[in-house]
Amino acid sequence: MSRVLPVSFYSRPTLEVARDLVGAVLSSGEGDYLVEGRVVEVEAYLGRDDPASHAANGPTPRSAIMYGPPGRAYVYFIYGMHHCLNAVTEPEGTAGAVLIRAVEPLAGLDLMAVRRGRRLPPRRLCDGPAKLCRAFGVDLSCNGLPLDGGRLRLGPPQGPRPRIAVGRRIGIAKAADLPYRFCEAGSGFLSAPRG
DNA sequence: TGGATGATCGCA
DNA sequence: GCGATCATCCAG
């Protein structure tokens, strides 16, 4: 089994975790079903102090997982047809999550294309939060899974430390001006240009 | 550029 | 209950 990030990595301020997740390696499945990619774009969603967060108004049935143990997946269903994958952050009792927005495919590109249902160039396989969920086979059945084994894994960055570009979160109405989006500068696999 | 499509949650 | 909201994607 490949290396994975320890729970202590996630049990920190969400903004720190978000920044440090750029370059991390996301993988799902194994053997013929192994799919792997390098995280190149994330967004931080804080707890009660962040109006854009699902946890903004305290725990609800959906957001309770954001208040739970760190290092687990928070998967939610959006727009009637899409899923988004987050990593839960902060110590248990404090809400926080990092939305994975884009991934650079490393392995299992054929399976990704099959799951996406279209013939796509590599840079278009995982260049959005819902697209990467499709490519990685992530749906609500993954909600709450630990990110250190089993179906979903998040491993430490490999190679040189990426240069980080900071920007505003995409597609939200509230608190849209906060610099909570972190990208690998110059990556060709981002969901939106620049950073 | 707009249509698809449904879970969630605050408020009544 | 009801309706506005929503961290989206894709066809045309």
C-alpha cells in the first residue's frame, strides 16, 4: 500500500491543510481499478465563521461530518446530478473541509475516460470537482470514509514542492472575496485559468 | 448561454 | 410542508 497522510496532517487549521494538499496524491481503488492523480487545485471551507461553508449554521444531518474526526471524506450531492469530494479538517468538534477541485491524472487514465463516458484529453479528465468525482468513482457511498486506506487514499506530495497560487473561491455567492483557493501555479490541469 | 435536476435547510 | 439555494457540467 502506498504512503498516506496521517490524521495529524488534517487536524490543523483548514487554510494550512488546504495549502499543503496542493501536490498531494489522490487515489482510489486498486489493481485494475487503481486511479491516481496529483491534486492541483483546492478550496478551503471553514466552519461557523465562513458563510460559504455547509457548516456555517452549525451541525445539520449533512454537515455533521465536517464537525467529526479529521482525515475523512465529506462527499455531497449538488445540482441534482453531481458529487463533490472534500477532506475533513480541524480537530473533532471543530468544522472544516478542503474541497478537491482539480487533479492531474497519473494512473488509470483509461478507466477515468470510461467513467466520464467521453473521449477526453488528459487535461480534461479531472479539471473540476464533479468531474474528478466521476473519474475517481466517488459518490455518496464514499461519504465518511477515511482517506488513509480502503477505497480512498490521500498521500503526501511527491517531488519538488509546487509553487502555490492563491485566489478567490469559484461559484459561490457568499464570502466570495476571501483568498481561500489554492492552485499549483502554471498547472495545465486546473478547473479555471490562472489562480 | 441556458437547461437539467434533486438534496438540503431555514422559515413558516 | 414549501421554495430558494447550490462549492456544476455539458450540449448546442
